[in-house]
Amino acid sequence: MTENRYPDFGVLLVDDEPSYLRGLSIALERAGITHLQRCEDPRRVMEILAREPIGLVTLDLTMPHLSGEELLARIVEEHPDVGVIVISGMNQVETAVDCIKNGAFDYFVKTDEQRRLIEGIKRAIRLQELKLENQALRQRFLDDTLEHPEAFAPIITADKGMRAVFQYLESVAPSRQPLLICGESGVGKELVARAVHRLSGRPGPLVSVNVAGLDDNVFADTLFGHQRGAFTGADQARAGMIEQAAEGTLFLDEIGDLSLASQVKLLRLLQEGEYYPLGSDRPKRLNARIVVATHRDLHAKQQAGDFRKDLYYRLRTHQVLIPPLRRRKPDLPLLLDHFLAEAAEELGKSVPSYPPELPVLLANYDFPGNVRELRAMAFDAMSLHRSRMLSMEVFKRAIRPASEETAAAPMALERPVFAPDEALPTLHEVADLLVTEAMRRAEGNQSLAARLLGISQPALSKRLKRRRQGDGDPL
Ligand SMILES: Nc1ncnc2c1ncn2[C@@H]1O[C@H](COP(=O)(O)OP(=O)(O)OP(=O)(O)O)[C@@H](O)[C@H]1O
């Protein structure tokens, strides 16, 4: 069973000195690297690699029967995807350079500080994980398949960009590295976090915390918990959200609004993989996947000095951007149907029909509040709905303020349509422009475009035909 072991692939420690191997495994296990295998006989290494899912090998150079250099060459040739770190008793620059040239990922000397070696192994594991995820991702794009479409069922979409996001998420869902979900407010970031949690197969729960506006002490208490007596009023010990999310996912929403002091704490948690509950000097291990989301531009914030650069780079190991609703207009009718059905069920009404102009009206609106805004409109319309056909009034009223600003601005007075010295277009030309615009808004649907223009469909069809034949418009 490898479920609770880290990393997902095995780390094979090769050295002919049993005591060194034992010491190294204990140190690695303490650092949270538990998927380990030891080997004292270099002649068995190739056989283990052929049999076991090993992703990283640490290799001693001087061993009986088979030297580390020879083994390195064989591993690089026969298992190019396996990373190799050389740990040698000799501090020789030339040997180190040779090993790196021959394909080793890194080189350490046994007398080096153990902390450095552990950090190097952690770094190699992270890179190896990224490499494997990359391969899986490339494969998925080539296949254009989703392995677990059911995980995304609550996210209604037919958009290609969203499908690519889903494919990426399938690749990175099992990873233990943080995931950053970006996108405007209301695009569905929390839904995406839930899908990632489902996909991860982690047995623990998804625990969500909105970190916007949390003062630093509250942030630390919420995440790390406290010991009894840690501060005045702490009558009982309380587990933090990290502990509640054990074996699961901790979702930190609005991460772009985290105070600078709390950013330091989050960074340390991610770097060390452990934390101290308030009032305790016993560290606890982070045993939850961290997923964060923001509607802010973290890159800009980081450049402006409002977000720590090191934390930003750490968080964006895996990153997705959810496109705004105005960039995925074909999703509008699907989402509209979905929310009308949802509202109908909630309100105990039957699902209504709606005028064909409604999708056209929505398609010409920018939805600054994204899917949340559309959902609110649909629910509002359904709560007022009485007859068989859904009225467009609620939608028009919700959309109007923005469009009215332009329409109601005394256009003719303050912002003339044509400059005073500009030649006016002819009525034929204006009619032509209107027809083109109506057809664009109606996405080519002639009966909808005719309604927008206030003429009959046959009349519009006639105009379009004449235009195609190059005849003038009979005004
Ligand atoms: N593609 C979708 N299909 C169905 N429902 C959706 C979709 N996208 C968003 N929603 C719904 O829209 C609402 C807003 O979504 P969500 O809370 O996930 O957005 P968000 O991006 O996390 O917003 P914020 O940045 O404000 O936290 C929710 O009710 C969610 O269920």
C-alpha cells in the first residue's frame, strides 16, 4: 500500500553501509519522506528498478562488486525517467562534475550537513513529481479525454478552455503541492476546488476557510489551533482547520487578501510541512493538500510588494485560470437552463419556457459578477414567475443599469454619434449596419435578428438576399 506514503513513487537508498542507510532513512522519515526502500547490494538495483515504481535513487559511489559510477550509467540508459542523486564519501569536485555530466541530478558529500542533503532530496522529489505530472498532462491532451468526468459533473460547461482546465486538474489532483485557482469573482473557483478534492481520492474532508480580513492572530488560531491556556480565554485545546482537514484538502479562499504577517506563516507551513498550535512547542505535520483561490491579480500584487514573492512562486506550482463567463458565451444557455431547473425545483414550480430573445439579451451582457450573477437573475426571475412563459423583465432590469448609462447618456447632446464635420452615412448604409449588428447579436439566427430590428423574419430575409445580390436596400 502506498496510499499514505510520500512521495507517490518510491525513493531507493543505495549504500553498502547498513548504518548509513538506517540513519538516512530515519532522517528522511522525520522530514515526511516515507516511501523509502533500502538496498545494500548494488547488484540488485537494476532488478528493483525493473520491478518497483521507483522515481528517485540516492547512490553511494564506492561500493563493492559494482561502483556507483557504473550503476549511474546503467540507470540513466535503462531508466531515463528515474532521478539519481549521488552521495559520496569523497569530496572531489571532478567526480561531482563527472556525475552531473553523466546524468545525476545532484551530488552530495556524506560529511555535508544532513539538513542540506534532505533539502536536496526534497527538491529532487518535487522536480520528479512535476516531470511525471507533465508527462501525464501531455498524454491527456493528446488523448483529449477526461478520466473522471463525473468529478466535474456539478460544473456546467461546454467550453473548450474549461475542458483544458479539467484535463490539467486531473493531472495535478493527486499531487501534494499547492494548487492556485485564479479567476474573477463568481466564475466557480470554489466548485473547481471541490472537484479537485473529489479527484484527489483523499479520504479526509474538504475544509474551506475564507482568509480575507482575518487578523494575523485569528488566522494562526484558525489554521493551527491552540493548546489549553495558550491565551486568555483559551479554556480548552482546539484543533485548527489543518488538523480538521487531515488526509483531505484545506481550501483557503481569497488568498490575495491575506495580511503580510499571515503570508509569512503560510509560507513557513508550506516550506517546513509542519506547524505549531498556539502555545505548543510540539510541531504537528501538515497532512492536507493546500488549495488556494483568489480573484485578485497575484502577479501584480507581488510586483507591487503587497504579496510575498516567495509565497507567490510556492503557491503557483500548479495554477489554473478560470475564464470569465463573457469569454464562454456558449455556456450561457446551458447555465440558464440549469439554474431555471434548479430554482423551479427549489420553489416547487414547473420549469418554464422563455422567449428566444432571452439568450440573445444575455449574450450581449458582460456579466461582471459571472456565473453567480446569472444564477441570481434566474432565481429572481423564477420567484416572480407566474405564467407559462418566463418574463424577461427581471433580466432586463438587472442588465439595464450598465447599458442604460450609455443609452440614457444624452448621446445626441454630449456625445454626438457623428462629428459635426463628418459626412453623414446614407439611410441605406445605416440600415445595412443595423442589419449586420442584429445578425451578429442573434448569432446568425434570422428570426431573432428580425425581432431585434422590429421587422418580420421574411422582411429581413428579403433584405439579406438583396444585399447578397448587391442590390440596394429599398427604403
Ligand atoms: N460552471 C458552473 N456550473 C454551475 N454552477 C456554477 C458554475 N460556476 C459557478 N457556479 C455557481 O455560481 C456560484 C458562484 O460560484 P463560486 O462560489 O464557486 O465562485 P467563486 O469564483 O469561488 O467566487 P468568489 O471569488 O466570489 O469566491 C455558486 O453558486 C456556484 O455553484
